[in-house]
Amino acid sequence: MIRAFSALLARDLKLAARVGGSGALSLVFFLMIVVLVPFALGPDLNLLSRIGPAILWLSAVLATLIGLDRLFQSDEEDGSLDLMTGAAVPLEMVVLAKVLASWLTTGLPLALASPLFGLLVALSPTAMGATALTLALGTPALAFIGAVGAALTATIRRGGLILAIVVLPLMIPTLIFGVSAAEAALGGTVPFTTPLAVLAALSLIAGVVGTLAAAAALRWSE
């Protein structure tokens, strides 16, 4: 099982690197939003630094959607998904490997790049570190929630809009606690560890529920 999981994970990582993948597109989209918002708000650095974590988190949520519709659809089109479904490996393990590969090429780079992009919204070093930590803990939840929508729309061509409508409301709690944790690090009545722990719990819950739900959706679509 471990060998099969590693092989599936390595396969998706190689495919993402070969094609150029959605990871680079997500970073570009992330950067575009972070660059454009200060132009819309004006040169008020105090305002930018105050809402900077929210800007980065909202940008990360939207950037996560880039290429998410191809998570299972490309395998559905070339027949790979049928082979994976009929293999001895549990479909839940296939889903887990694919979502983990997607997070490693999309969510993790967004978290690592957030301190650099934080300079564009006048974040302090403390806010940059806190936002990067919350993104590292929260983007797995976004990936697993998105996997459910990707599984439901795997057989639908151009299902990106439907996917966004399905998963965006489910991503709101992660967005709320991610921004709350980043802002709590800058001071306030709520300790930083409280929303951070909730954010980590959301990722763990999404990892379990999202994997099972995505696998069930793939079985249902057969």
C-alpha cells in the first residue's frame, strides 16, 4: 500500500512538473490579486497592513481554484481513472495521493511565497510569519474541500464554474479562521493559538471527510 501510494504521488508530481501544472499559474494569479488590490485601495499603508492578511488569504483561496477542475478530469479523459478505480489499491488512497500532490505543487508554494508577497501590502515581519504559518496549516483544508468538488465535476467538461460554486461556500470557515489567526498574532483579545488550533482541526477534518467524500463521488460518477 505504501509503495502504491508513493508511486501515485510521484506520478502526479512528475506530471505537474512536466506540464508546467497549475502551481505556477496559481502563484501568478496570487501575485496579480495582491498587486491589484493596493491600487484599488490607494496608498494608505496603515489600511493595507491592517487588511493585508485578509488580502493574502482571499488571494490564496481564489488561487487554489486554478486548475482544480483538472484534478480528476484529466485522468477521466485518458482512462487512467478507470484503471485506478479497478486496481487493488483503495480509491481513498488514490484520492489522498492526488490531493497531497496538488497541495505540494499549489498550496505549499502559496504559503512559502506569502512573506514575499506580504511586502506588497506593507505587512510587518510578525504578520508575514503568522500569515505564512496559517496558510501552511489552512491550505490543506482548501485542497481537500476542492477535491470533493473536482470529483463531482470530473465527468463534466468546463466544470470549473460549477466547481467554484460548490466549494467556495465550504471554504469560508477556513478563510475566517485563517484570517483570524493571522490577525490574532498582531494582538487582540483572542490568543494566537486558539484560531490556529481550530484551523489545524479544520484541515484534519477536511482531510478525512474530503478524502472519503471525493472517493464516494468518483464511485458514484462511474
